[in-house]
Amino acid sequence: LPHCSVSDVTFPYASLGISRKGINYPSVDGEPVYLLTLIVFPLAEEFSLERHRILREAEILFRDRFLKERLKICDSPQEAYEIIVRESSHFSEIAKLAYKS
């Protein structure tokens, strides 16, 4: 998952872009990309463990094909947010990140 660490942030931020048509991008499977994610973490060393947990949980969450299909047809950012919050409620770090954003 695309991510970076920045000195100007104090807690993790995440963004999700959704393309219904797909974006021509060199993906692993050669198919168009419909979901783009970016997670920005604080640069501070004390966030290292949290960074690893969030990335692991996000990777597991976005492996779910059913989730990805539902996100691709969302009608609003709010609907996408609600799907992610509902599906990530059993992941402690992702749920915290979703509620902060």
C-alpha cells in the first residue's frame, strides 16, 4: 500500500480515491486500477509499531474482493467511509484511523 512518513503530521491520515472507469496503471495483474489509497504517517519513531499494524490491517482489509466491489459503486464519499468503518471495526488500528479522518 502506498504510504509515507512526514514530519509535519501528528497522527496518521488516510485517503481513498475511487474510479468507476478504472485507471490505466501498471498493476500487478495488468488490470485497470479502481481504488487508490495513500496513508501518511508521522515521521516520529514512536509511531513505528502503529505504522506496521495499520499497514498490515489495511492490506488484509483491501484483499476482500467483495469490499472492493462495494467501494467501486459507492454514490458518495460518506458511503465509502461507512463501508470502511463497518468492515474495519474488528481491526483496531484501521478503525481508529477511520474515526480520526
